[in-house]
Amino acid sequence: MAMTLFIADLHLCSEEPAITAGFLRFLAGTAREADALYILGDLFEAWIGDDDPEPLHRQIALAIKDLVDSGVPCFFIHGNRDFLLGKRFARLSGMTLLPEEKMVELYGRKILLLHGDTLCTDDHGYQAFRKKVHQPWLQWVFLALPLFIRKRVAARMRADSKASNSSKSMAIMDVNSHAVVDALERNDVQWMIHGHTHRPEIHSLCANGKPAFRCVLGAWHTQGSMIKVTENDVELIPFPF
Ligand SMILES: [Mn+2]
């Protein structure tokens, strides 16, 4: 049966081999039956440039390339952790990089795809940070720094973000309902799929004066999480590694 799969927030890193193993199994198994795979950000826990020689990156790129070569196109939207993932990794993995918001039509259903961090508008500190680090000139300067300096800067930024997030309330770190409705109405669409908040759920709401649905992917901590879109259904599915 025709289906398209969505995942996000795997946060792959060399310290979490079980998640990597689960993803490799997913790529070699379930994902092969899909018409396409969409990765909606935070595939990696951190990204400081496509030239990082971390062996995990190459291993993942080649596994995704295998899937793409088997006839399953793979698309990627950047997350807040891997927003610097670039063209070189995209070429190596065969993934197509998408803009931060992407409208797709699958089996007659229009769906807005995004990572989800742009919907968390109550987190003013994060939005200011995001605006800063998304400036092309700053990214260019950062990526031109030697790798060991980029590693230090990234470690410092992660520590700062951890410290500031620990004092933020759960509500501030969730999506803002106005931002959700605004995104749906701006794109004239009733369906949205995103990750980022690590709160897997399919929410019903109202947008454009009609019923609308916000589908949130789960993070891959102790199990996988995917959304399966078919002609008849949009399903949120947890599965063991
Ligand atoms: Mn995220």
C-alpha cells in the first residue's frame, strides 16, 4: 500500500549507539516500503560542519544513500541542532534539503512540514538566538573557523542552552497556538507535521474555519517514532529499536 514516512528528533551521536542501531534497522527495513522518507530535523544531536570527520556522519550518510538508491527519495528539513547540515552531506547521503517550511500534497492530502522550533514563539530567548545563528554571514564565518574552535564554540552553546532551558517552563518550550494557526492559515492547509517538542500526539484544532490537525513526532530516546501517511490515514506510530 502506498505510504510516506516521517521521522524527526533522533539526535544521533556516537554516545547513543542504540539509537543509531535502531535507525540503521529502520532504514534497511520499514523505510524501504515507503514512497518517500521525510526527516524533519534534529537527525543529529549536533552539527558543526559537513567537514567534521566524525565516522558516525559518514556511516549515516551511506545508509541513507542506500535507501535512496533503492528507490526511496529522502528529504530533510533542518532542526535547531543540525541547522548547519549542508550540501556536502546532502550529496553524500542523497537527501534533498528542503526549506524550513514545506508544503507537500500526498495522496490528495495537503500537509505543511516543519521542524517545529519556529512555532515556539513564547520562548523569546530561543527565537532571538535562532535569528542570530541563521544569519548567512555568521554561518559563513563560523564554518570558516578551524574545526577544534567550532567544537569548543558548539560545546559552550550547548551548555548555555541546557542551563537556560532548565529554568524555562514546559509551556514556554511548547508551541504557541497562535503561531500554529497562523502557519496553517498562511499556507491555507489543514494538516501539519512537525517534531522538536518531543511530545508525540495528533492534536485537533480549528484553522481556516475548518477542522485542522497538528501531528507531532516523538523523539527517539528509548524507542523509534514515525508518522505514516496513507491515502486513508495519518498515523503516529511508536516502535522498538
Ligand atoms: Mn529540535
